[in-house]
Amino acid sequence: MTNKIKVALLGLGNVGEKFAEHFLEQIQEGKRPIEIVAVAHHHTDSPVALGFSQNGVPVYEDAAEVIKMGENVDIIFDLTGSSEVRQNLRKGMMDSGNKHTVIAPEVFANLLWMFFDEDVLLEGRRAGGY
């Protein structure tokens, strides 16, 4: 695969921060063709958000800003645990006509997490899919 999979991470709280750290580790160690192209967190001055910013990754306070990136994002991991954010993301996708980007809810992040570390579950809110 020559094209990178472009990923955005929304919500860098307890669950999102742990997921981001392990996800980056998997990308770097496995030399995976994956790129984190944006993150969103309501505290843009948090250590993890600042870390992304210092590495050239755009950091947004409003998760809806990621929708404006259009087809420059393949997968949006919604780790916010907020049904309101999820609804706004879906509406923004529909309004923009973006049929390319996929929104992956926390349950999908939990599935991937099981491949990161078999012995530890990704703790946090169990928000539904859609």
C-alpha cells in the first residue's frame, strides 16, 4: 500500500489520550502507512494536544472543524463520548457531501485496542455507535 491512511482523533481525554499514545506507538514501531492529520480536544493546551501541535498536527478546539478537511481525512476516531458531537459530525458529513470519510466510534477504538494490549481494556465511557 503506497497511500497513507489519514486519521483524525477527536477527544484527547482519558480514553483518547491512551488510545492516541498506543496508536502512535503502533504506527511508529510497525512503520505503518498511517498519518494522524488532525486532532480535536476542548483543551488545546493539554500536554497531549500540545505534543501533536509541536509535531505539526493541526489541533482544533471544535471537533466539527475536522469535517472541513473533507477527503483529506479517511477515518475520524470519535473518542469524545458525546452523542451530541457524534450527531454534529454526521450532520456535517451529510451537509458537506463527504462520502469518503468514515466516522469510527469508541467501540471501534476498543476493538483496535484489543490488538494493542491483550491484557488491558481501554477504560472509559461506552458510547454507542450511531
